[in-house]
Amino acid sequence: MITGENIRTLGIVGTGAIGASWAALALGRGLDVVAWDPAGGAEERLRTDVTTLLGDDSPAGGGLRFAGGLGETAGEADMVIESGPERLDTKREIFAALDAAAAPGVLLASSSSGLMPSSFQDACAYYPERVLVTHPFNPPHLVPLVEVVGGQRTSEEAVEAAMATMRHLGKKPIRIHQEVPGHVANRLQAALWREAYSLVDRGIVSVADIDTAIANGPGLRWSLLGPFATQHVSGGPGGLRHVLEHLGPPMVEWWETLGRPELTPELVERLVTGTDQELDGPDVTDLVARRDRALRQLMELKTEFDLD
């Protein structure tokens, strides 16, 4: 299995926001990229996006080539990452074609944010054991997390190769040991979103204040330490055990009052209107650019605090 520092060319299938960001990451790390997307004008958009994402401070180290199809992409790549539509039928078609064209040692990975690899790897007639999910967090060229998920037919060698390759690309991969819809990080986000939507639906707080609460409260600590480590250090000498013994029972009582909102048209309108009001003024494109600059600075600071 081709892995880690042996990867010279990364194949990208689907060159939207996620695919373009993967391409920027690989190019910035000195890899060559061969990409394909069936949409009209995709090559021009990809080249523009990569230039924008890398910027003047991070020139592309490798070469970027746009392929003529799936087979050509798979045939030239040492690893392929698919970032197409989140539709199972589409992914099954893509992976069947990739599997037929890629050399046996080439990893085939999906960026799927919620689909389980077992649901599409059985479409591969040749080497389904090299098919898995490497789910990034947007934007992948800046946010280091990658969730590596093997399917029922994925080999241990493929999982280890994916973990090693993601580390080689500067990512922070975590291994998901059992397939679940949404993997792990998105499920954690979904739990927070569910309660946030409920609090807004019940008129307890505004959309803007929810964002203020997270961005200026727990989100600051979570960017340095995860939820368990944050609880541990807040417990003083007794650590997490002290927190769970003294604050655990009240927390369990809170669980019983957490909401189960329904995404009714009325709630959707309230959430959208609240977000529009919160972001009234700043241009979204400029906001994303400023966010990405801040993310770069935050990642530099985090290297001083890394627990690894």
C-alpha cells in the first residue's frame, strides 16, 4: 500500500470547496495533484481557488493538472480523495470506476461527512479493502482534523496507511473504530446544534447570543483542550473525577431538560433570519478570508500548546 512519504501524486475527484482545499493542502506540501470534476468550468475555478487558498505566503510546491476523467485521475494517483456530492448512488458509481482504474496499492478515500464506507465500498469489484473515509473539517488546508473510518471490508493495512498519509500531510487524524452515521465530530456538533435550535425555538436566547456564548466561552477553551481535558483541568487537584462526582448529578438532570426541536418552516425561518441579522454588515467573502487568516494564527499558537 502506497503511504505517507511515498505519496507523490494525490488524485482529487470533485473540486468544489472541499476538493479545492484538499488540493491546496497537497500542493502546499509539495505533492503533485491530478484532479477531475465533470462540472463546466471546473478547471478554471479550481486553479483560481487554489491560488486564493494558498496565497502569496504559501506557494504551491507541486504541480496541478486537470484530468480528462475518473480513470485518468485514478491511473496517475498514489492516493485518491473523493469530494463529490453527498449522494450514495453517486459515490457508488465513482468508487466502482476508481477501483477499476487504480493500481492495487492506491488508497481510495472519501471526504463524506456522514456516509459510512461500507455503504459504497461493496460497489468495488476489485479491491474494496483499500476503500475508506477520510473526513476532513472545512477548510481542510487549515483545519487539521481528519476522521479515518474503515468499512466492513477495509483492511487494517489501508487504515494504517491512511493514518500515516494524513499525518504526512500535516493533519491530526483520529481513527473511528465503528461506523456510525455522521462519524464522530459531526455527531458532537449535531448534539450542540440540537440544543441551540431548541433554545432559540423556545425563545430562551437569540441566534446571535448563541454564537456569542460559544465563540467567547467554551469554544475558546475547546480550541486548546477538548471537552474531557477541559473538564479535567477545571476540577483542580481532583481532576475529572472530582468534576463528575460533584457536578455530574446536576448535569444528568440538565440532560432530562434538553430539547428535541423539529425543523419546522417556522423554526428554519427564525434561524435564518437571526443569522442574517447577526451578520448584517460584513461581506461573507471578506468574513471567510478574515476567519482563515485568524485560523492560521490560531494554529501557530496551538503548536506551542500541543499536548502531543
